[in-house]
Amino acid sequence: MSRSHPPKTHADWQALAASLTDEKGLETRAFVDDAFVEAASGETFATTNPATGETLAHVASCDAADAEIAVGHARAAFDGGAWSRLAPGRRKKVLLRLADLMEAHKHELALLDTLDMGKPVGSSLGDMAGAIACFRYQAECIDKLYGEVAPTGEETLALVLREPLGVVASIVPWNFPLMMTAWKVAPALAAGNSVILKPSEKSPLSALRLAGLAREAGLPRGVFQVLPGFGHTVGKALALSMGVDCLAFTGSTAVGKQLMQYAGESNLKRLYLECGGKSPNLVFADCRDLDRVAKHAAEAIFHNQGEVCIAGSRLLVENTIREAFIDKVVAAAETMQPGDPLDPASFMGAMVDETQYRRVLDFIRQGQEEGARLRVGGEALEGPGLFIPPTVFDGVMPEMTIAREEIFGPVLSVFGFDREEEAVAMANDSPYGLAAGLWSQDIDRIMRVTRRLHSGQVFVNNWAGGDQTMPFGGVKQSGNGRDKSHHSLEEYSELKSVWMSLAT
Ligand code: NAD
């Protein structure tokens, strides 16, 4: 794909999309042992553009046979040492080269995610910046991570070494296809592991393009492999494999629970889970500039069509400002309508597929049936394409289905509270604990509430702030792992204790 200037307008992106798909330039095969190959069974599955309903491509549908082959190559690569024993500074160079290649191809990569899962292309470009930054950060970290000398007596030299784990399988979702991939793959590679990536069956295309770039960057054969396919086939096989040392997963809590079983049934592989959320966003009456806060509260749920693990899907508002504040949120929501994902002006795009679209509409129906008050939205837009507008429910009670379940769509539930303790109790009343937001100008309250929120991250007077320096992950049934920052790098290495007796 060659272009003289980067795409900017709607027409530019449409032209780029046409050239990318018309040239049959889409890579659809698995990437195994440095080569693009069909699935062992020869089977394929269709991947569809949810904004148009058109089939984009038929992609290799890997299963247990492919998993076994890939695990064998990954193990051979690891034992061979071309990557696992390479000096960290040299691994860094290769990963920085990969980041540069991703940068050079960022429009194409962003477009693949947009076509595959329906998010606006502007948002996909933001994801690419995040994915590239993650590779650069992890690459830069790896030659700055020291081992330790333990404080023992003179007769001993006691070393604590950090070593890669071996074969890491990364299973990722479709909502931020390449960014979630980067959060898993970059630290695992940087630490010296061999990595097998299983992208979601709903968004496999950018992962396959990344494989081509990884090869170009000089990753040795077998060190990075990509197996597209379904969770219950290739995903399950990787999770049950005796040859996989670590499983790093981002996805739903239900599947996370299954993976724990698979790890227990097989080799007790190390398991990191980044799962779902139902994140509370607390607005106190003392916060400054309610218009601004209302806009952020709307973005917190409607960004990426609400298909965000940390979506601020439960808005808790102090009752003294509630009516006026909801009016402002509704006004903000009305400006965030879905549109063609290829139009850089679109704030929201299409829902990822028919299943997710129906599921979200079902939750909206349940909200109405259970007595919540629909303030805006609620009806799907006419097709083609799977578009649901921003939907706001007021008068939501904690026991209602829309208050408890992760909807993973553009549906906001608003609750009222009178006292701080009541707000904290409502916020914590969820099996999830991924993110929470808090808007106030009272520093004592901010500190008190922040400490009491049972959540992996707390955003104070913002939503979704953070960069590569900050770990990202949840508590409770939102999971146990941490992506990003040097903490994620540590997760992909093992401590080895060496006790050396010295002659005296
Ligand atoms: P999902 O759990 O259905 O699928 C995630 C991945 O797991 C996919 O690749 C899928 O093929 C695979 N999978 C499914 N069943 C499997 C099985 N039995 N064995 C092995 N692999 C299997 O989730 P999804 O619909 O792709 O993504 C949405 C979910 O991801 C939401 O719950 C969201 O909150 C969560 N998520 C969490 C984070 C986080 O950082 N905590 C980030 C993004 C998304």
C-alpha cells in the first residue's frame, strides 16, 4: 500500500480502505515459525465489517493441531536462545525497530482495526499511538532491569536473577485489537520469552499485519507467532497446553474463570487475567464546572461505543445536583452520535457484530422493563451497519440488571446518592473492580474516597488518565494482572535464587 500523503479526510480514508481491500492486500494466514501458512485443517472463518455488513476476508481458522505445532516451534526457539539469551540491549534494538515499523504503517494498522471491529478511525489512530508507545517503553525498560545481590554473610554470594518464563500465550479481545496485543506482547517479548498470540476471531487482521512487521524487524523465527481462530478451539488448546508456561489473557470474566480451570487441569501455568468491569463514576456536588464534568462523564461511557473494559457505565451523582447534571450529560450524549467509522468526525462507530448488537439492545429492553427511566437513545439506528446511539437511563436501582451486568455498549445508568458513605458503598457493590472515577474539589474527601474505592485504578477529576508509566489492571473479578509499566515486564520473568558458597 503506497500513498503520497497521510489520510486526513473522510474521502482519504475511504480511498485507503478501498485500496487495502481491493488489492487483496489483507494477510489472512496464520504466522507460524516465520512463515504465513494456512490452518492445518485448511478451515477459514469470515471476518466482517460491522459498519457495512460486508465480508472483509476469510481468515485461517486454527485449532488444537496448529497450537501444538506453534508451541513446538516456540519452545525450540526459546531453548535455542537466539532471543531468550540475547543481551537485553540487543533485544531492545529489535523491538525499537518494530515500533518504528508500526509507526511507518500506523494508518494501515489503524484502518485494519476500524474495518474489522467498527471503531472510528480517529480512535484507532489513538490506539496505534498507545501500541507503539508500549513497544518503545518496554524495549527501553529491558536493559534497565537489574538482578539483586542478597545481603548475606561473607561466606556466601547470593544472587537473585531474573529470567524469562519460556513460552507465553497471549489471548486478547476485539475492543482495542492492536493496543491490547501490544500491552501483552511487548513486555513478554522484551523479557525474552517466545510468544504465541491468539487475536479475537472478531478482529484478527491487525495482529497478522503485526506478524509481518515483526519478521521485518528481525525477531528470530519461532519467537513471535500468531494463531487466528476461535476461543473454544485454538484458545482452549493453548490454555490446556503442557508446553505453555504462561497465559496472559484480556477478555471477559466468564472466560477468565474457564482459563483458571484449564491452567489447573494442565500444568499450573502462570495466569494473568485482565477481565471485565462495571466502573462507577462518582460526581460530588462540590466539583467545579459541571458542564465539563458532564462531557467527561458522557465520554467515559460512549467512547469506543461503550465497548471499553473501564467504561464509566455507572454514574453516581449527588442528589442535590442530579437533575441539572443529568440534563447536561444528556445534552453531551446527543453530540456523540455514531457515524461512518471512516469519517474522522465520527465520535462513535458500529457495534462489533450482530451478537454484541443484539445483546446491548436486550439490556436496553430489560432496563425499560425493570423500571429505569430512559432519558435518551434506546433505539438502534437504521442499517446497514450495527449502530446504537448513546443511551442514558436515570432512576436506576442497584438491583436492576443494567446496574449489575457489564453491558459493553453505549448504555449509561445514573444513580443518585445523598451521603459520601452511601456513594462509596454503591460504588463497591459490584463483583468487578477495574476502575472508578471521582469528581470533587475537597482534598480530604478525595483522599478518603480514593482509599476506600475497591478498584485497580482511580481517576480523580478525569476519566481514563494514564500513560505507559502506570500499571493497568483490576481487583476482584476484574482480574489479577497488570499491563503496562515496568510491573508488567516483571510479570513475564521468573526469579531464580542462586546461593554460592565461597571458600574462606
Ligand atoms: P471474550 O472473553 O469473549 O474473548 C476474549 C478472547 O478469549 C478472545 O480471543 C476469544 O476467542 C478467547 N476465548 C473465548 N473463549 C475461550 C476459551 N474457552 N478458551 C480460550 N480462549 C477463549 O471477550 P471479548 O468479547 O473478546 O472482549 C470483551 C471483554 O474483554 C469484556 O468483558 C471486557 O471488559 C474485557 N476487557 C478487559 C480489559 C482489561 O484490561 N481488564 C481490556 C479490554 C477488554
